[in-house]
Amino acid sequence: MTTEHIVIVGGGFGGVKAALELAQDPHFEVTLVSDQDYFRYYPAMYHSATGGAARLWAIPLSEIFAHRNNVQIIKARASHLDRARKQLITKGSGAINYDKLIIAIGMVTNYFDIKGLEQNSYGVKTVEEVDRLKQHLHDQLTKDHKPDHHYVVVGGGPTGIEVSSMLPGYLAEVMKHHGITYKGKVHVDLIESEPRIAPRLPKDVARATAKRLRKLGVTIHTNQTVEAATADSLIINGKPVMSQTIIWTAGLACNTFLQDNNFKISNCRKAAVDQHLQAEDSIYVIGDNADTPYSGVADTAVYDGRFVANNLRRQAKGQAPKPYKPRQPIYVTPTGPYWSSVIWGKTRFYGKLGYLVRRLTDLIAYRNLQPWWPASRRWLAVNIKEESCPICATSLG
């Protein structure tokens, strides 16, 4: 039997899902190229950044594909394409030949050329960034024996909402573990450039989320423009906000790989694709990188990965590929402990019911990646706390 070699660029939701689907068919040999050793489950990222277990969101790719003999994982960074030779050129592993190529490379952080921001802010997109942020929070509290003037989270989208909502409680835990007594208010500020937070969500959901944030002690600032950052301040609308803790969640951009390799880019700066998610002959673009109605969320990336894999399997059997039909995702935004907003079609859930829906979607997502037993164990780790700080670790028992 002749096999096709499918190369997938990106170890995120879309790339991993496509690889898992294709791994079920012996017609394909799959190479997954990623610059990380692990899959990042972003919906649980904020939890890890505020004391939760890393296993909730960092899942080794080798574990996901442990029993998939026709999937090879290569740690490398995609550099450019040689279309004539059907080769993906990488930094770290040279040239990789392909019959079909799936690009699921995800988004990258965009600092918008704001002076000093990249050097003086903290991110939450990788395990290393999360560890660096947690270490800073501990170092600042134990050095000054009081909270920072302001803990500033920039970006009123889902990530900014999630991180800012968990910070007040987490900071209180760290201070308790270190015996730091502070009777004043801990200032957690959420900064958004648009007139409201959650600008991509319906207004009623944004209002409910804002109300919940204020109840948790988060101060919301909208219509704010970040102009510069230093080691101890953030310049907003011409005025400095004193802070050693700036958490940047506002800027995302398509990976420059697409533009650098002369893909046709749409007005929204994503790859133009046809009804089969093909950008060119034998090259598919899925998830965050594709110009489709609901790109930019994990649910869509998973849907796209499954769609392309199923079409490749149909074509291998001599069947015509099916056209792409966008599916509206479920939007879930956790806001502090045991509270989430959920948009499921025209239905809204808030509070503990929303939290339960969120927990169910987490279980389904983990199950999409692993068999029931390891997926369930990971899902049940939601209440496990992990700290590298020996004092906090001892307090946690």
C-alpha cells in the first residue's frame, strides 16, 4: 500500500487534532513539527499562572502520541517553503519532504512596537513565561513585604479577564504563606483599549463579566492606550501607573511564517483559503491562521483539524472532499473561582452553572487528546496546587 506523507506545522489544537485523526489510518505517515515539546491547553493556562498544576495545560506531545506508530514528532521551527520540491525548511531539523502540508502554526505575541513593553512585561503563553511570572510575584512580595503598587493586566479579552480575576485571591494566598500582613487594598487593574472589556462578545455577557470582576476586586479601565513601559511603570494615555508587574495579554498576530512565505493574505491578515481550507495545491491552513468566520478560538481549530483530516482520508479512498461549513463555537470565559460565562448559540449561562459547563468542556477536550483514564486524571487535577517556592509548597502540604 502506498502511503502519503502529511507534514503538520504546529503542535496546538488544530495540528494535534489533525495528527490524531490521520494516525488512525495506515494510509498516512504523519510528521508533526513543533517548536515546543508539549501541547498547550490554553483554557487552563490562567489557572496554572495563579498556582494551579502545570499538568492542566502542559501535556507532552510524546505522551499524546505514545502509541501512534505512524506519527513522528520533530522539535523544530518552520522557516520557509520550497514549493517546487515540496519541502518544509526548518531551523533545527533541515528540510522535510511532504505530500500534503497542514499549517496550524497559531498566533504570536504582538507588542505593537510599544517602547519598553516587551522588556518590562510578563506573558502567559508558554510554561516558561508562566513560571517567570509566578517567580516575579513571589520575589516582589517577599522583597517588599507588601503588594506592588498596581498589578496591571493589559487586554480585556478572555485571557486578560481570566488572569486578572484570579490574581487577587492568588496574591492573598502567597502573602498568607509568607506571613505578610497587609491591611490595604491590593490593586489589580485590567486595561482595555476598547470602550468595554470582552469587545468580541455580546454586550450583556461583557456587562455580567465586568460586574463579576469588580466583585473580585479588579478595577477596570477602558478606552485606555498603552504608550510605553519601564521597569516600574506603565504609561497610559500620557500618565504613568506605578507597577513592577505588567502582564501583557492584549496583542496577538498571525505568525510571520505566512507572510514571509508569500501566502495570499486576506484583509484580516490571515491566509485566504478555499472551501476545503486549501491555501494552495496540497497546502492547507487551519485554525487561527485561516480566514474563516470563527477562527481564533480553540474549538474552531479542533473542528478545522478534524475537517481537513477527514477530507484527506476521503481523498485517499477516491472520494470527493466535502466543503467546509463553519460551526459557531461555544464561548466560555472563566472569571474567578467557580464562575464562568457561557455563550452556547443563543443561550447564556453564568456563575456556577457556567463553571459546570466549562468543566464539562474541559473533560471533553482532554478526552479528544488522550484515552479516558489519563484524560480524567488530568481533568481531576484542577484543585491541585503547585509552587516552586519552598515556603508556599510546604504550606500547601
